[in-house]
Amino acid sequence: MHRVVVDPVTRIEGHLRIEAEVKNGKIVDAYSAGTMVRGFEKILKGRDPRDAWAFSERACGVCTTVHALSSVRTVEDALGITVPPNAELIRNLMFCAQYMQDHVVHFYHLHALDWVDVVSALKADPKKTSEIAGKISDYPRSSPKYFSDLQKRLTAFVNSGQLGIFANGYWGHPAYKLPPEINLLGVAHYLDALEWQKEIVKVHTIFGGKNPHPNYLVGGVPVSINPNSANAINAERLAFVGTLLDQAQTFIDQVYLPDIIAVAPFYLEWGSIGGGLKNYLAYGDLPTNGYNNVASFKLPRGIVLDRDLSKVHEVDGKDVNQIKEFVTHSWYKYSVGDEKGLHPWSGETEFNYTGPKPPYKHLNTDGKYSWLKTPRWRQKPMEVGPLARMVVAYASGQKEVQEEINGLLKTLKLPVNVLFSTLGRTAARAIETKLIARWAKEFYNQLMANIKNGDTRTFNNEKWDPETWPKEAKGVGMTEAPRGALAHWILIKDKKIENYQLVVPTTWNGSPRDANGIRSAYEEALIGTPVHDPNKPLEILRTIHSFDPCIACAVHLYDEKGTYVHQIETF
């Protein structure tokens, strides 16, 4: 038995440690530890509920809008506020822009280097790369000269001895299987995606003033619409949004999706690795007829248990018996005892660090070993994220989702069960991105139609005055962060926040075992994963990166006295 320690896991947001037991070349047990302390809820207590979005949004610089969206929704739910249709559409557009940018960045800049060998690209024939590119896409940057020039730049970069972002890679690892020409294609699109991703977030700067952390507003959105005014969202700005959405759809259709189809056939064995849990949770989002009309969501809400696609179970964030967080193996303590779970409305955030003082060799995995709490739905662990959303949507009968999934599987000549894997998780994210790009255009066209018909409302000031609020109120705001199900819960008392709890995607996926010793998604997905070389655990990174971890959201604050030991040179 050999214990592999990967700390820190890089190409993610935040600090994550993975410890895995390897026997006969496969992982037989695994532990996921968030190594930053949580305390965001303490910051919010006593503040004006209308300001909570500005604080909670800064839990992360990657999921730049979704915490704000959850926050304004939880306050609106508590106070009974309904936002105008245009505000809902603008929120949807900001949501879609975030997804398109985040998913593309994840694939190319966080996950692709698990599959693409950068150094191998130096051996590629640029002409052959151009021929491959021409067969899979109409993307204009596909000439032999383009790939030749890029290869020369890459060669000079490598020969300089300063690999920068490509340093510490496991180049030459036998788990890399792409031919040099497709590796060159991947590196080229890595760089193209860097250029494109900065454009789509301009949607946030138009509707929210800036990116990251655009502005939000309880009751609507903080912008006014006047097609003829220089001091509002006018016709020129609206037209620019349309252009950005067109460009995004082109990049996704001509670069991202074709690359998935080009890379996947070389890694089909990963269609049976990394499946992990069999339960999937999605809160859903993208309302088409009001946020309270869940049936109108483009991304449905629900739960699929044991991969049974014949039934979708309802999820209710207000049912105190459904969602609970446990701290049995987390560095917190509950007044009711650490073996019991608490619904977020009665959630507690009290620190109880019992771990080793850094530097240390191993975690005490028999006790508390993570700063992430452990959420459960009716005592069951859940996977959240793009795969969960696509599984729930597929099972819910969402025809667009079904058509895209069936179409991709047919193209790759694969059965549906490959979705439940590391490869499937990566493919689900790409499918979702294609759909999001399409839906963004629908929301944009609806917004333009409303404006043309004379409806420019973006804010509902009803109940904005705290004097109209009840003495006590509570609410929940749900959404889907790119990484999965996200919800905020609030208790308001005497016009101030009495309690505020966030249960975020990586809390669901990356949490430690629960009181019954049941693993969460990361830990379970690693079981059975092959590891060719424990000193170069590329395979561990593949499965963990397929979830797109965001530990900053899950734990929120740095331990000012903590340090970490760099156990393995990762990239």
C-alpha cells in the first residue's frame, strides 16, 4: 500500500489536498481536504440583508456572479419580492456569459493539460494538424502557417528553459495518448481561448459595471434601459451584447465542441473511470417565466438517485429534513453534537481545529481532516455540477438536452453509461456550454422584444424600505454555479441578518466523509482510478479536475497562521 499526497492540487481555485491509498496500481481509498478555514457566515451576521450579495459574491473570483445571484434571491424570497421580466432576462444573460467563459477556461486552461502533452506538440507536422482541424471545424485559424508559427513560438519558449505556466508538467507520461498533431491543435486553442474569454465577460461590464464581481440589486438589476440615452443601457450597448453572444457561440461551436470530439476517442477507457457516486442533484436555473415557476427553467431542478433515469425526485431547500450539513470529519463543532446534521437555517459556523500543525506528513483521516462541511440530501451524498445538471435534465425529459447528449454519443459511437465517468463529466460540460450559448441568444432576443414593445423596467422597489419588513423573515436563494448546485439561506431579524449560510458546489463534491463514514463525490470518484506512477499522479488530477474544484467558495477565508508543504510538483 502506498499513500500518495497531492498538496496543493493546482489548476483549481483555492487550496485542496488529496490523499490516496494506492494498491496494485489502483486507488483503493481516498481523502479530500480543504485546507483553508471557513468563516464567511460570521462576516455577514448583523449586516443589512440588501448588502449581503456584495460580500458573498467575493467568496470567489472565478464564480463571479452566481453568489450574488443566490444572495439577492434569498433576500427576495424572504421578503416576497418579485423582479421585473427584464431583470430576470438580464440576470439570465449574465449567468450565461459566466457559464460560457468559465466552461471554456476550465477545459483549456485547467483541464486540457491533463490530456494534452505540450512538449509532444513540438514534434507535430503543422500541415497534418491543419488537415485535422479542417476536417472537424470551419474555424478560420487553421492554416499550416498558423500552426507552424505557433510551433516555432512554443519551441523558443521551451528552449528558453522558462516554461512558465507549463512548468512542472508530467510531459511524456505514458497516460498521454494524443498524437503530436492533436497536441499542437490543443495548445493552439489553449492560446486562442485566452484571447476569447476576456471578450465574453464584457457582458458583465455592460449590465453589472465590471468583472469580476459585477453589481447586483435586490429587487432587480442595477441598470436602467433607454435605447436613446448615453447614460443608460442604450441601443449601441445592447447591439454590442448581441455581437459578443454571436462571437461566443461561434467559438464554442467551431473550437470547443470539435476539440472534445477530436480528443475523446483517444481516451475512451476514461469512460469507465471516475464515475463515483450514483446520486445527482441540480437546483436548476434559467427561468423563462419567473424564478418561482420552476417548471419554466431551461435547466430543471431535481434529483436522480442510483442513476435511475426513470424518476426525478423533488428537492426543496425549505424542507428542514432534506438538506443538512455535517461536521463529523470537519474542523467545526455543533452545539447539538458533531454527529448530528443541521439544516442551513439553523446552521452554525464554530471552529474546532484538531488537525496536525504544518508541516505534516498525513492527515488524521480517522478524525477531523477538512475545513469543508459535509452536506447531505436525506442522508445521501450527491454529485453536483455539469454532469448532474445534464443527468437531471435528461431524466426530466428536457428535449434539447436529450438531443445534444444523444447526438454526441452517436458521433462518438458510445453508450449512455459512459456519461457516468471522468470523460462523461468533461463531455457534459461541453454539451451544456453549447446549449447555454443557444439559450443566451433566446434571452437576448426576448429582452430586445420587450424593449421594442416599450417595457424597460429593470427594478421593483416594492418592499425596498426596511420599515415595511416583518420583524422576522427567512428565505433561500438557489442557483447553479458552473461547478454545481449553489444555495444561500438567510434569517432576518429586526432588519438585520441573524444567520446566513452558504452551501456551495465544492462543499457537496469535495467534502470529507459523513457521520456514517460515507464518502462524498471526489473521494468516491477516485476509487478504482489507475495510477501508473505515484510520484507523477496525473490520473488523480484528471478525475479531480473533471469536477472543476473551487475550494475558495467552500471554505471562504485563509488561516492566517497556516502553511502548506509542497508534497508533489504538480501543475
